Amino acid sequence: MRKIFFLILTLSIIFLTAGISFSTNWKNTPGSESFPNSGALIFANDVKYSVNPDLTAVLEIHEAVKILDETGAKYYSTADIPYSPSYEYVEVAGAKIFLSDGTEKSLSPDAFSDRSSIFLGSFPGYSDMRIKSINFGKLEKDQVIEYTFKVHQKKQRMKGCFWASTYAESFFPILESTFLLKVPEKIKVKYAFQGLENVKPVISKKAGFSEYYWKAGLQPEIPVEPAMPPLNDISARIMATDINSWQEVASWYGQIFDSKTKVDGTVKREVGKVIRGKSSDKDKARAIYNYISKNILYVGLPLGIDGYKPLTAAEVLKRKYGDSQDQAVLFVSMLKAAGIKAYPALVSTLSNGNVNKDIPIPSQFDHVIVFIPFDKNAVWADTTTRTTSFEDLPPSVQGRESFVLDDGRGKFIRTPGLPAYSNRQEIKINAAIDEKGNLREEVRVNMYGFNGALGRSFLNISNPMEIKYFIEKWIGASFVDAQPESYGISEIADLNAPLSMSFSFFYPMYSKSVEHFSVFRVPVFINQGLLMLFSKSPAERLYPVIIGNMQKDYHVEILIPEGFKVKALPANVSILNKAGSYNLKFSSAGKNLVMDSSLRIDESLIPVADYKDFKVLLISAAKTETDMIILEKVK
């Protein structure tokens, strides 16, 4: 399914385009014999962005694509553009399918649709976001699709300003790329490149307008790797704007934001109830944070996609839902009512990519969080997850570039990257093996940081039967014939404590007898996720790994049966490298075996140079999960 994620002033077109005459050249384009590993070939994709004298704009996208296999057919079965009727309207200026023999296939009227966002159906009246779609249906190899969208801006998101950003690479090869920017001659354009430093614009002046034209040659497809960075960080890009500085952005959005944080009677009364009995500012802030996380639903619209128009704090309280800027408005307003100073911080999340500070484009940020100075012990807070504890941050906004708006001024500050220990899993196991080889095991798991947040996210949307099924499935993945006996979960809504889960199970004939020996696997849980993701991946890596820093600690105590002694234990391990560390230690005393292990990944983003070290840690930890313990009968 082809998605063109677009904002009229936040031009995020998936591909740049080629000035190719579609009707005469498509038969001469290469096919799968030239691109055997590609699902499609983009051979015409023209993007034109025209700013009118009144500073409204028109975006025209024309694309022609040759289908090379089923992957490309599925991807291009639909072309979508989300848009906001408050700011723009979209027309489909043309759409065709050409069969492999050159015959043109017309699309039926019901192939075109204009619908409201399904996601927003849960939040009636919140947004007028819609999606214009072309459904090409089932496509076949060597067929060609062609379509043209025109997006007409009715008003600006930032008065008197425009910005545009476009990619020149894709997950499919592009034969040739062009981008035309047309602006009134009086406008001074700033532009920046990523990966296209040698592609300079051809600048011309025509009838009171300046035209900037970029053209690039063949761009191979971007290879797909597990846990790779977002397209914004790896694709060649062109960005342009007429905004002079980041301080202009700070002044503009700061005024909008501050106007919504006025403290009225509704806010004062609610804050009074929330902070009752709290003495310190930090305890008050924590109480307000927990209140918003629990009571205000998050509408997951990226910042700016529906405009920069947060609700007032009172409106958010009344509706009980809002996007990140709405929740930030409410949090800052409630903190203000409690006598605590706080500021909004625009953030580019991990999935959105890095910020180019050389060019002041607001759409480089997709999220808003809150910065609370607290003298020297500042706290960063994101209420939108509903599952992250105060003073923690979701991994998506840890260690990210943020733009903090402080009374009309803006400054770039990097959010803290919490240490791996803050995102740890503590797994404590008490196991006993009887003389028949049966295993009875009691497990307690404490989850901190984003591990706890992920756990709460799942539990919040699950009923007791689904939770029971999940636990049984988790046990069964590592202990196939296990018989679950009991389970318990801590208070999910308590964000001031780690999420805890406990359960027990019985596994008949877990230990296998071989002559006068008893052999069994170390009774820990097999971590299939990370191992399966990277075990079969190539030894070399093109892009960094985005995995999230984390720590997993085991403390396992095993009671062995009467009449047996320890014959062999797995070797102890101690590894420290650039990606993190892994330590494993076994000890025994009488009938008790003890295993302690700790896997730690230090960075959220593993550089390519450290990828081999990262794999060493994963493979070493996975080996522990399959290591065997050997007991011998006492004569």
C-alpha cells in the first residue's frame, strides 16, 4: 500500500521525481532483469511546490511506477494522502493503469475515495483530518501505474511562512529525481541537503517568481535491515523554507502555546484536589503527572499534521483526550496553578529521526513533552504513554534533540538518555527438581522503565483471560510441557513502583536420566525476540541498530534432589565490549545451585562499528539459555 504522508507546508513526499514524458518512455524503462531484488521501479515522479503571492501554496505530485513483483504490487495497490480540510483541499488530477502490452486500463469511479481517518473515529469532533485515496486494486508484474495529486493550501500553518522537505531516495530504485520550488521573487529561500551535497539547484527568475530546480540521477533502493533508523536519517533529502531563524519558530509557537495555558477556575479546582496533602514541588508535579497519565487519553497525531492549534487546558480537562501538544498544555497549566514553572519542549522522536539545526523547519519535530527546571534537578515528562513513571521517559524521546520554549525564547537541549539499569528486567526464580526429574518453579519478574511501560500498555488493553493466555504462552515458549499453576500482577496503575508479575508452574520429567546422570537445561526463559531478529542477519551492517538501552538480570536458585550431586555446570562468562556487557556466574553449596546473570545494552542506538560486539552479547546470552546442568547419583 503506497502512502504519501503529507502536510501542505510540511512537504514530506516519499520520493523526488523525474521529468519523464510518461506516455512515450515507459515501455523503454528497465524491468526485473535490471533490478532483480526490487519490487518496483520509480521512473517518473515529479514534485512541484508553488508558493502564491498571498503565500498560500499548491503541491503537485506526479508519479509513474513499474511493478516488478508481488512486493511492489502490494505496496502500490493504494496511494493515500492525509490532509486537513481546515488548511487544504486535494484533487486527483489523473490516475491510470497500463497493462504489460501498453493497453490503458481505466479506473472505476469507486476506486477514488475521500474518507475521515478511522483512528479519529474514537475521538469525535477532535480533528477534521481526512484521507484522499486511489485504489489501484490487484496489480501484476510489468504493469505501470500513473497518478497525479494536487494539494491546494487554503491558509498557512505559520502565517507568512512556508517550509518544504522531500526525500530523494526510497525503498525502491528511482531512475531520476527532480524537485521544483517556485516562490515570489521577494522571498529569500534557505535550503539544506542531506546526502545530496553535490546536487546544486538551478535558480532562475520568471515573471516575478524565483524557481529552484534540483535534479539527481539514479538512486538505488534503500536496503531494509532489522531495527534500522527512520527514513529521515538515511535518505537523501532536500529541505527549504523562508523562516530566518529558530527564534522565529520559538516566538511563533511559544505565543500559541502560552495563550492556551491560562489557569481558570476549572483548572484551579482540579489541581487543588490532585495535590491535596502533597508538600514538595516534586511530589505535586508527580501527582499532576499521574493524574493526566491516568485520566487524559492520548490522540496519536504527530505534531503539526492537523496544524499547530492546541486546545486550552480547560478544554482538554473537559474532553478527557488530546494529542501531545494538548497534554503538554494541560500539564504546564496545572503545574502553573500549583506554583511550579514548566516549559514545552518540541521533540523529534526516535522513529522520526534527527533534527537538522541548520534549517529552522518546525515539522522536524513530531511530539511535545514538558521540561520542569526544579532548580538543578530538572525533570522531563511525557504524559502521553499513560504507562511511564514520573522522572522516566519513553525510549522514543530519550537522548533526543529537543527545542525548549522558555518565555518566547528557544534553546536546543538534548533530553536525558536513561541508563540501561533504569530500563531493567529483574527475574528471580526459585526452582526445585525432585528425584523423578520433575520441575516446580516459582518466578517473579520486576520491570522498570520502558520494560514496565510496555508491560502496562499490554495489560491496560487486556482482559483477565487474555492475560492468563499470554502468561501460559510465555511459559510454554520456553517450557513446552509446563503446567501453569498460578499467577499474580501488581497494581497496573501505580506508576510510582515497578510493574511486578509472579507465576508458578510444574513441568513433569524436566530432567532427563542418562544412566546414573540427570541432565537438564538451565531453567530460564528463552529470549527468542532479539535472537531471532539478529541471529540470521548478515555479519556486516549498513545502518546503526535502534534497539533501546536495557538490562536483563537473572537470579536463579535451584534445589537439587536427594541422592544427587553436581557433576558439571556451564562455564562462567564475563564480557565487556563497546555495546555493553554480559556476565554469568554459577555456584553451588550442598543441594543448592545459584545462577546470576546480567545482560546490559548501553546505547539506544548501536553504531555500525559496534554491531559485531552487540551480536557477541546476544549470542553469549542465548547460549546460557540452552546450557545444560549435569547431576550425578551419589553411590
